[in-house]
Amino acid sequence: MYRGKLRQLSNVPDLKYFLMKINFKLIHGIIVMFFGLLASMASAEVRYIENVVTVSGRIDAETYSKLSDFILNEPVSTILFKDSGGGSFSVGLKIGKLISERKVKTIAEGICASACAIAFLGGDIREFSSVQHDSALMFHPGFERTSQIPAEETKAVFFAWIEERTKHSFAVDFVAAMNKITQRKGGVYFLSPFHGIALRESTSVFFCEGSEKNISNCVGQRDTSAEKMYIVSGIESN
């Protein structure tokens, strides 16, 4: 009975508008939460199941220790980075180099930001998850603990690592975006082409200074993508 009444009410124009407003607020909240992942991160979780190592949470020394143990002792073919807001820049780079020596595939599922994205680049084949369409990578150089601006000494290392892994020089505007970062959540966001924001905004790359309330307020780059910049090979094949 109640379901029938709800269906009738949903056909009322004013209620439709109200429901649309609620839906917009929900989407906006999800986007804000997307940014919020960078501020609060769960402790590291690393697990191995059937040749796949899943890494989630904070990237730190514990993450490296667990991951290296699996890589050295198990037949690992894939590293799945899932919902990580980052962590230690140096550890992310260390993990990336370890992965690159093993020539395995890396997959980004959910958000893989900062140190996580640095580690992700170590994959011989790099893909967005086909399971979670709202997947994304976010890159920025390392920060000093007390600063909101990237440390100058990490920028050269950061750019060299990206160039080494993509085997291509990066665009001038990519470098410029890094130099405009004002807060830790600033950086270059590469969204899966099937990400809700990418579909709505008709672009999957955003340059964020860090002061924006959500990704949609960042500067979109319509003429490029993670694949065109050789950050990823494509979407995970099932």
C-alpha cells in the first residue's frame, strides 16, 4: 500500500523537483567525500588471493613490508590499489620501483591518490578497474610535513619517475598545474572514462589547485586523458 502511494507521489511535479535536488546534493556529497579521502585514511591493508595482491589504506613502511613479502614469496601477477588516499611519497616510490622490477599489472579501483598513484605507476600494464566505474588516480609531488606546498626536492624525482614509467615527456601544462598547487588535495586527477563526473563533464582530467570545493570546480582538460598521457593502458579486461 505504501509503495503504491509513493509511486503516485513521485509523479507530482513539485516532488519530482524535490527528489532531483536531493539527488544532486547526494552526488555533490559523494564528490566532497572523494576529496575527503585525502585527509583521513585508514591504516594499511595488504592481502593476497589467487595471484592478486590488494593494497588499500595508507601507503607506509608497513605496506611496503607486507607487499614485498607477497611479491617475493608468491606468484603475484596483479597489484590492485583500492581506495587509498596516499601516504609516504618515498614509500610509494619504493613500492613502484619494486613492482616495476617484477613486470606485473597494476589496477586502480576507487581512489588511488598521491603516494598510491606513484606506486601504481610501477605496473608494466596499468588499468582502471572494470568493477568500479568511479575509479580515479591523483598525482602530486611529495609535501613537507608542515607545508601545504609540494617540497621542491621531490618535484624532480616525481617528474623523472612519471617520465620513466610512461616513456614520454609530460605536457607543459601538466608541470604548470603542479606548480599551482596551494593545498595537499591539489593535483592532477585522472578519472576513469566511465566515472560519473567524467561522463557528466565530458572530460576525465582535472587540474586542481586544492582550494576547490569539489573536482567539478577544477580546470578540466578536454583534449587529453589518462590513456593519452600513457598513465594507464586502458580499462581492466575481464
